[in-house]
Amino acid sequence: MLHITKLANSVLYYTATENTTIDTDYFLFIFEHRATLEKVIVLLSKDNSTEDRFDVSTIEADNHEFDNATEGLWKYTIRQKPAVNPDTTETGLIVETGYMMLHPSAEFE
């Protein structure tokens, strides 16, 4: 399960590369809230500094993709995108699916 915190840099660990059919560093993450069905679409490149089996990408806090999104459980789909002119259209082979928990920006006591 992925974990993203609002207004914070969130590092994502996933295993999309092992299912790709093209040589690419770009992945389209399509997040959909399980209850509200709202969508957030983010194009990310993987961090090539790791040689581990898994991929790593970061959603930067200053990108604001999730600032107004509903907290809670989301499902996600990752699609491979070509390295040349990647775009945010919902096309490309699905290389991973799963769940993401969106956490509030600050925990209250």
C-alpha cells in the first residue's frame, strides 16, 4: 500500500518496471478515491539512482496534486508511458494496481 501525506513530500515505492514492455522512466499514476470517485492523475519519473528490484518516485509537496483531495482510501493504477513526450492521457499498458492511503497534513492529538 502506498502512503501519501498532504502538504508533504511523499516517497512512493512500487514495482512497475518489472511489467513494462517498453524502456521508460515515466509512469502515469491514476488515483481514484474509493468512496467519492474523485480522481488525481500524476505523471512521475522513477528515480534511477536505485538498482533495487523496486522503483522509487517522489510526489513533491509543492506540486499540490492532493491539497484539496479527500483523505482516506484510494485505489491506484500505474500505466507505462513512453520516454519521449510522455503525457497524462489514460493510455499505456497497466503495469501495477493497488491501494493508497491519503493522510491529512497534520495529525491532531
